[in-house]
Amino acid sequence: MLGPKLYDAHLDQAELEQQVMQTLQAVLQRDETPLTVTDRARVVQEVADEILGHGPLEPLGRRRTAFDEQLPNVLQLVAGSLQTGMSLSQALDAVVREDAQPASGEFARALGEARLGVNLDIALDGVADRLNSADLRWVIMTIRIQRETGGNLAEVLRNTVATMRERAYLRRQVRSLSAEGRLSAYVLLALPFVVAGWLLYSNPTYMHPLFSTVFGVLMLVISCVLVVIGALWMRRLINVEV
């Protein structure tokens, strides 16, 4: 079985990768999974990368941001594909063929799971959970509601795209308007430490009572607490939820 092989100390990296690939290919052939040769190779490669830990190298925060920026364009492509008569799976496959990372890789993984028997909405839930994408969760909820109640999914996705783009525009506008407040907050937070560092460097004797007397230490602790409270308060002021 694959489990013991993963912990076999006698296998080097190349042999372990070969064992994983061969095992996955054997599983797909035994289950007679209805996949093309290309899809089969892609599923095997993606699952092997997940098992061996060869996932995306870019940081999760940067990957999440890039995915959220790509999502409106992805949904626009999906809506256009649905308008031409494609199914949702075929529309997502068109997104995968566009090869725009990270969206292409994430949806390719979801399609691979769906072809192995997982419901498509559950596979998409996995994408939303991995990237912590609130926008994608709303899209999945929209798809589920449309399946239960009926309606034009392409039109619903277009409305969703318009809402996402308006939110993104508003988010950028709020960020630009709050830039001055953020800069002021950074200056005010750095100022006490810069002044204290300069005084310690230029006149250590003047700063010595602050660290050597009880009253000085008490003043130092109170100052640190006030700086932390001020930082939290300014962070709350300049962070506007959109």
C-alpha cells in the first residue's frame, strides 16, 4: 500500500515519487475512471504533488490576493461559456485551459476531484476553504440556490461579477483615502522609539534613571501600555470594512 511506502526510509526522493505516481495510476485504471489520457495525467500529477508536498511555492497571502483579483474575470468567462450552452463543468474546464494561475490550478484541482466522484460544489468549497475566499463562498452559495430554484445561472453570475467589481473599486478607493491616516499612524507609533533610541545613543546618562529606578520602570511600562492601546485604536480607525 501507499501509506507504508511514504515512510520507507530506504526510498530516495525519485523512487518515492515514482511509487506514488504508479500507485495513483493503478488506482485510476482499476476504478475505470472515465477520463481522457490528458485528464488522467493531470489528476495523477496534482494528487501526487499534494501527497509529496510539492504544492504552490508562492505565499498563501499573495496567492489568495491574486485569486480574488482573478475571480471576477473567471466568473465572466464562466458566464459566457454557460451562455453558449456549456455545462458548469465544461465552463470551468475552459477556465483551466486559460492557464491563468492561481485560478487555473485551483479549479483544475476541483475538476479533478469532481471527476473522481466528489460533488462539484463540495470540490469548490475546498478551493474556498484553502484560499479563505469569501467571494468564492458567495458564488458557491449562488450556484446551490440556482440549482434548487432554477433560473439563468449565467445572468446571476454576471450580476455577481458586477457586485464584486464595485466592491473592489470601493475597497481601492477607501484604501487610497485612508493612506494619509495610515502614514500618520506609522509615524506616531515609531516616534517614541526613535526618540528613545536617539537619547540612549547621544546621552545615556540622561536615560539611565528610566531603567534604574522604580519610578522610571513604572513610567516605561505605562508608556508601553499606552502605545499598544493607541496602536490598536488607530488600527481600528484606519481599517474600514468594505
